[in-house]
Amino acid sequence: MTIPRILVVDDDAEMRRMMTQFLQKNGSIALPAANEAEVRAHLDGGRIDLILLDVMLGDENGLSICDRLRREQDVPVIMVSALSADHQRMQGYEVGADDYIAKPFNPELMLARVKAVLKRTRRASSLAHRRKTETFHFRGWRYDAKRREALSPDGVQVALSKRETALLQVLLANPFIPLTREEIAEALSLDEAAPQPGDATGRSIDMLVKRLRSKIEANPKEPDVLRTERGVGYVFAVDVTTEDR
């Protein structure tokens, strides 16, 4: 089971500490942030499954931050604020927030809301904004996501099966992030070309990785692009650049 990675955004250090510690004690990886710059650093640095975002962040406004984030990606956002009037809640929903929690709140209530939003959005990865990417580049390769075509550094189109294509798209959307076999299988299930239920066992993922390696690695027996992460699963271990639509 994937451990959720939750970003706690609040300019109050004590509130950040309380929220992150509570979430960590209840099975999540909780990461603190105090402003928009730190939010973006976390988003650029790895998978984020949900953001708990305070409305009043000193000189910054959480609603404006949420609005900007929502224009760029689909990571779930729960607004947190002492402003709890109906029109203030509506402002949160209007900028794309998935839920709104009023301060002061019971930590158990916060946890329940977090779980509910994660459950509703579990079929949309925190990296789903990258699904809008038109073209990926890595190690001289070019992958056209719209046409589902992979061109080698020599300019030769390499034939990939539907499952190999789906796996490559998952990996390209998650460079340098170690993925378990379960996470890969779950991500594949979001793709229209995904295997049917029961065809996503650990062994089938291993075989799929082996086949993809045979097509994108210079030496499939000693892979340096799609590497095995001991005790975890696999990691796409090269830089990936993108071109958006």
C-alpha cells in the first residue's frame, strides 16, 4: 500500500509541527512548508499526494496559491482557515479546493477529511498534471505522448506494446522517484491501455520492466536508465525534460 505524502502549509511553526506530527503518527509522510516557494520546491522534488493549505500565510494568500496551483496541476488541496463563513468557504471551492477545514479543528476530523479526499482522488496521481505533457525527452530519446511513439537517439521509431507504452509513461512522469511494483500496477490501471485486473502481479510487472529495458537500454543486463531499487521496486534514473501542449 502506498504511504500518502502530505504537504502541510502554514506560516505558524507550532501549527505546522502539530499537524505534521499527527499525520506522521497516523501513517502518512508529512512535509512542512511555510510559503509558496517551499510548496513549489516540494512539488518539484517528488510525489505529493495532498496539500493542506492555510488561507492566511503572512504576506501570502492561500487562496491565490491554490488558484495558481490548480491552473498547473491536479494535486488535491484542502484549505485550512479560521475564516469559516459560508462565503469564505465558497471562495476556497471557487479556486479549486477539494475541501475546507475551519480552525480550530479536531485533529481526528482533519485526518478523516484527508482520508476522504485521498480516497476520492486516488485514481488521479499527484503527478497527473504531467499527463498533459505532449513530449518527453530522455537520454536522446523522444517520446510523443499523443501519438504514443518512441524515437531512439538514432531517430528510429521503436515499437512498444500497449503495456510497455503505459509503463514508459508512468516512469517518465516520475523520474528519480523509486516506485514499488504496487504503485506501478496502480498507475497502469489508470491508463486506457492498462492490463486487466489480475494481470498486475509483481511477477508481471517484473516481466514488463524486462521487456521495456530490452528496448530502451544500451545494455539491458546492466540497466542504467530503468534501474532496480533494492527493497523497493524500480526507478527511472535519468533526467526527463518535457514539452507541454
